[in-house]
Amino acid sequence: MKVIGVTRDDDGPQLLERERPSPDPGEALVRTLRVGVDGTDHEVLNGSHGGFPDGADHMVLGHEAVGVVEEPNGTGLEAGQVVAPTVRRKPDGETNEYFRRGEPDMAPDGEYTERGIVGDHGFMAEYFTSPADFLVPVPESVAEYGFLVEPLSITEKANEHAYATREPFDWRPESACVLGNGSLGLLTLWMLEQEYDRTYCVGRRDRPDPTVDIIDEIGGTYVDSRETPVDELPEAHEAMDYIYEATGFAPHAFQTVKALDQNGVGVLLGIPEPWEFEVDGGSLHNEIVLHNKCLIGTVNSHVSHFEDAVETLQELPDWLLDDLVTTVTDPEHVEAAFEDGDDQIKAVVEFDSL
Ligand code: NDP
Ligand code: ZN
């Protein structure tokens, strides 16, 4: 079967041939429909994030997938059922307390593999196997966009964890700001626009730009961080009740504290490389304490977040799906999915259709 992988000698995606996998007990065989590409895949390709499976000379890419159950293999799934796979796994037969509790997304670094990211082959293949428990049903009506369930699930988890910190009091948020106009930021902006009176999205691009057009269409206010640094949001616009960081730009983590309104919460998603810069730690500490602010981090997601994401996917308007997906390519022309110009928002590799 055809797979898209990265080898130790190349930093671009390669079309490779591999044997079709057979499911172990408890696993189903899935025929892949589509696999999305995001910032993490680029980081895996350039070697700044993730790592190869032990002893392998290549890794199959891809962690945002949708497929159809080909062989249920006695798992209780039905042949023809559309599913989206979660990402974290343990190598054969191993487990740990986080997996036993059904919370692998809370496992510490090193206690898991991630398919297509760290230590395990991904889903950019004509077929893949997965434990049935990690395959979340997706309605056929949204199968075409089922590769968005994984990125949406990241935000479902982030929102759940952030809001949980505000549960002890009568929090009445009105304003939310997304930092970053990549695919994760734009999907999140749409989700927050459904909940908040006023939304903002921070980027660093000149108009006209397709991502800024999407921000306008969603109804958010575009903020250019070159003119308005994140910590000046309160003066330029307003202090924010909720901030969702999806830039990976490390100073934003600290500027977020200043940009929050009292009692606000900021959630950090970006995964920056080491980067030293000056911050006024005293003021940050003071600001968090005296204004009951909260800053949390979150990574990955699991089955319940995927289930929430399936609901959200069904609500996304057609225009947003059309505008967000800028490239759909077959495995033979996979380079198109990894081109990284300002016109590229979400690229997809299509292996098959329903
Ligand atoms: P992208 O790289 O597509 O998006 C990042 C966006 O942030 C880009 O549009 C970029 O603008 C913008 N940006 C970067 N720096 C600045 C700045 N200083 N001011 C304004 N805008 C800026 O990534 P994704 O959307 O796929 O993901 C977003 C982040 O979330 C990444 O860091 C990724 O690693 C992380 N992530 C984390 C996950 C988790 O579980 N914690 C899961 C998935 C992703 P431009 O394009 O113009 O440079
Ligand atoms: Zn991702």
C-alpha cells in the first residue's frame, strides 16, 4: 500500500510502499479517506518536534485522520463505519495508569507515543490499524471533513480545562481573543464566536490575506501584533476574559497575563523551541495574584474531546470549511500539501473517498 513518510535522509515527505497492516486482537483495520496537515507535521519534518519509531528508518506521517472501518475484527465496530482515530498510544502490550484511566492525554512526556509525531507511525497510509477504543465514530454526512475532528478536539480539551479553573465563582466572560491565525486559531475563533459577545484574533499579516478574510467573515476583530503587541490589547481594544494562544510565539505566553481582564484565564497551546528573553517576573507574579488570573497549558486530547469535536464539526458552516481547506491532493502529489505559503491554510491528503 501507499504511505507518506519521512526518512532519516530527507526532510520532505516521501511516497513509500509498505505492507498493509493486519489488526491484532482488539484492533480494527481502517481504510483511510483523508489526512490533514498542520504545523506539527512541519515540525516533525524539519526535526524540531517528535521522533522516529525505535529502530525504524522512516516514520509514516499524519495524525489528523478520518477513515472507514474495513475489518472490524470482532471489536464491535461495523464495517463501513466512519471513524476518526485518537493520537496517543502505548507500544504493544504496555500500559500505564494514564491509559488505564482513559486519560492518555494527561500522561507525562516519555510515557506514550503519538501516531505520526513521536515514536509511532501515523495515518498517512491507505490503511491503518488501531485499537477500537481509540476510534471515534463520525457521521457520514461530515466524513469529508472528519480530519478536522482531531484539531477541533484540541480546543474542546483546552476550553474544558480553562473553564474548569473559573468554575468556583460566578464568571461571566464576554470577550475572547485567539492568538494565531493558523488553522487551529481560525477553527477556535469560530468556536469562541458562538459563545462570546466579542472576539479578537491576533496575526501578523497585511491585508488582503485569506486568513484575515476568514476572521472578518467569522465576525472577529483582526489585530496585527506588529502594531498592537498582545500586552497592549487592553489599551487598544479591551482586557480579555479568555485568551487562547495558538502561535507558539513564546513572548505571547507572558504578554497574555497582561492582556487578561481581572479573573480571566489564558490557555497556552504553542510548543516553542528554547528561547531566552527578558520578562518582568515580579509584575507577572503580582498581576496573576492580585487579579485572580490563571494561565494554563494543555496538550493533546482524548475520546471525550473527540466526541465533543464531532458535534462541533457538524455545526461548522460550509463557507468556513470551503475557505479553510486550501489544498486537497492525492498521495502522488503530496508536496502540494506541505507547501507553506500565506495562501495555504489547511491542506489535506486524500487516499480514498466513501
Ligand atoms: P500554524 O503555524 O499554522 O499557525 C500559527 C499562526 O500563528 C500563524 O498563522 C502565524 O502567522 C501566527 N503567529 C506566529 N507568531 C506570531 C506573532 N508574533 N504575532 C501574530 N501571529 C503570529 O500552526 P497551527 O495553527 O497548526 O497550530 C498553532 C500552534 O499550536 C502551533 O504552535 C502548534 O505547535 C500548536 N499546537 C499545539 C497543540 C497542543 O496539543 N498543545 C496541538 C496542535 C497544535 P504567520 O503564518 O503569518 O507566520
Ligand atoms: Zn495537530
